[in-house]
Amino acid sequence: MRALGAAHVLRGSLEALNPDAVRLADRLRAELGEHAYRAAYRQGRDLDRAGALTLVAAQLGTEAA
């Protein structure tokens, strides 16, 4: 969820037209509940660009650019 918020920082928004992103967000909401999903998304969304890159790189197991 934080990674989706970080992606929002990097790309400008969650890609509402991307069916994979929508399915992932829906699945995470169902698993976590709306409140926990929004809190985690907000944590990612509140990152600066460098923090967002670091988080996404950690999720992918790579180094941030």
C-alpha cells in the first residue's frame, strides 16, 4: 500500500485506467480494510520523491536511482 502511495508521488496518481493497479488496490482494500489501506497509502503518498524511489526500490529488491 505504501508502494502505491509512493507510485502516486512518482507518477502523479494511481493509474485508475490501469486494470492491474485497480485490481491490486481493490485486493489490498479487501484484505486490510479501507481504513488501514488509506493510512498505508497516505504514508507512501507523504514521501518526497527520493523517499518514494527508495521505498519502491526496496520493494523490488533493487537500489534507488
